[in-house]
Amino acid sequence: RLFYRQVKNLILSDAIYCPAETCILLASYAMQAKHKDYNETKHQPGVLANERLLPDRVREQFHFSNDEWEKRIINWWKEHKGLTREEAMLEYLKIAQDLDMYGVDYFDIQNKKGTHLYLGVDALGINIYDIQDKLTPKIGFPWSEIRNITFNGKKFLIKPMDRNSPDFVFIAERLRINRQILSLSRGNHELYMRRRTADSMELRQIKAQAEAKKLAIIEHRERTKSEIELRRQVEQEREVLHKKIQELERSAQIIRQALEDQNDTNKQLEDKRRQVEETESRLQREREEEERKQEKTMQRMQYEQQEREKM
């Protein structure tokens, strides 16, 4: 855990450069390691407010609000459901080891003869370098060949796996340096062994169960997402249909009004036609009556003419 905290501090202080998206992922593992599974009821909004999870560089680079950062980290945190604290720390360290600037930590030491040297600790083992050359190690101790590491005061011992080989002894000027070397060595060695040792049957079962649970959660989330999307599409189609029905009703109303107006016009025309016919009929009767009167008058005049001629 000390090794995990040291690596985490190096990333947060930007001693090890980490891209923004990877920082968010690491922050989610850090929350899993500290608080275990995310619980919406227990972990209310603002749960990350007092946590130092991202380098200042990342916060300055992207001007997101605290709520936006929290939302992004929690989205990843939810994905780690089922991981123990130790597994979350291990995942954090696995990702950290792949960062470009994750590498060798150098410490000033002296051998038994008092010669100044550099001791380097990295993911593959412990190396001893000449003070003038940090690239080519003079002596290398891969983790697979180290049996034990210990220190007593300023004196530090590396015990090889081969018991016939002599222990490597060096001196650090400060006790604090020996503690740092031991912490980094144990952390890197444990990580090395975990990445290369086959999981036990019980651990494989636990991981399989966790993976199955994770897949079930993802499947449920995708199914819920699909259902929400389907409901959204149905609502959209219903809204479109409702608008079409309203448009059809408006069109039908316009047609009904036009028909009513046409019926009124037809009725008016029919009334006028009937009036014209009645007028024509009346005029015809009057004309016929006038013709009969004229005919009677002519007959009377002819009669009178004939009578006068007789006289």
C-alpha cells in the first residue's frame, strides 16, 4: 500500500506524466481502493470534493466544473464493482507501469569500500549503476533472482535466490532513503510476482464471478439504455402521429366549412333560379292574358266594322 501511495503521489505531483483520460481512470481505481463499490445512496453528490485525485495540470488544462469531473470519475468507478481494495490498487499500478515516464527511481548509495554508486529500482528489478553512467548497470538483480531484501539502520542487504551467491551490501546516508528503497522494492516485486503468478482456483472463481457480475451490469445498462431509446422513439413517433392527426382534423374542418359554404351558395342559387322561373311564369301568364285581351278587342272591332258595313 505504501508503494501504491508513492506511485499515486508521483502521478498527482506530475513527476510521472499521465494523460487526462488515464488520470480519470486512475482516479476511479483510487476511489474503489478507498471506498470500495460505488453506492448511489451512500456516495452522495460531492463525495469527491475532499479527495485529491487529479494532477493540477489536468484540472487547469480542461476547465470543467467539479460536478463534471465527479461525473466522469464516478462513471468509471461504477465499472469496478466487485474489485477488492487490493485488486483496485494492483490495477492502478498496472496502468501506472505503462506510462511513458514510469521508470527507474535512483538513489545515492555507497558500497562496502565507500565507492559512490546509484541504485535503481524499476518494474524488472534492482540495478547498480556507476556514478557517471545511469544507462548501463554494473550489476543487475532481476526480481526473479532476489530472495529477500532487508536493511538495518543505514546498511541495506539484497539476498540472491542462489544461496551460494554472496549477499550484496550497500550503505545509504539516511535511514529514510533505505525505507524508500525497501518500499519501492517490495511494491515492484509484489507487482512483478502478481503479474506472473497464476491465480489460485479460488481467486479465479472470484474474478470470474466479478467479471460475470460486471458483464451483467453492463448488459442491464445497455438493455436499459435501449429501452429508454426505444421509448424515446415511440414518443417521437406518437408526437409526429398526433401532429398529423391534428393537421388532418384541420384539413377536414376546412373541407367541411367549404362544403357548408358551397351548400349555402347552391341554396342561394336555387332560390334565385326559382325566383327567375316564377317571374318568367308570371310574365308568361300576363303576356298570354294581354294577348287574349287584344284578340277580344280585335274581334269586337271587326264585329263593329261588319255591323257598320251592313248599315
